[in-house]
Amino acid sequence: MWEFDETQKKSSLKTTKAMKVAIASQGNSLESKLDKSFGRCNFFVVYDTENKTVEFIENPNKDDDEKAGSKSVQMVSTRNVSKIISSDFGLRIKPLLDSLKIQMIVLRNTDKTIGQIIGLLSH
């Protein structure tokens, strides 16, 4: 797990190679805020750092009683993401992400918009 701290340089989130990054989002716009929960977020934003494309995917697992996190990992992994950014991940998620070679990034500042997070990835 990698935790982003606001006191670090902004370039800490910058990607060094082309990849796809999933971001847990409260809504389906670049103005939406980072969601506090990974498995039960409203939307996933998949950002392609090479093509600079953004895709919003409604989370079908947000209201599930059990294993919302695991189901959400399986769903975003079908988009070939290399990293997932959220404010919080469930306890069972890290081993699953490790097995899929997907890096989890915890961003504690939930006031950031999706557009701002993408900006951190791009600069």
C-alpha cells in the first residue's frame, strides 16, 4: 500500500509510464469528490495516462451486503488498471490487489476532486 501525504511533493502521484488508474468517486464528473469507500463508492473513474481518457463506471456493488470490495476489485481489474486510488480500503482488499499486481494508493484528503487527482497523476 502506498499512502499519499499532502505534505509530500505533488509529483508523488505522477505516473512514470502509461497505465490505467481507477479512482473511487462520489459522482460521475470531474468535479466529483474522492469517495471515502472503495468497495461501496458510487462510481469508479478509470483514467488512462497514455491517452488521457476518462471513463466513469457506476459501481454495481455499492449496495451489496457482503464482499462489495472484492467484487469491485474484480470489476475494475477487467479494465486492466495498475493502480487504485481511494480514501479507504477494506481489510481483505490488500491481499487480493497484491495477487492481481494492482497497487493501492490511500489518499486521505477526500476534499480533492477527481479532476484534481487526475491533475496530480498528469503533472
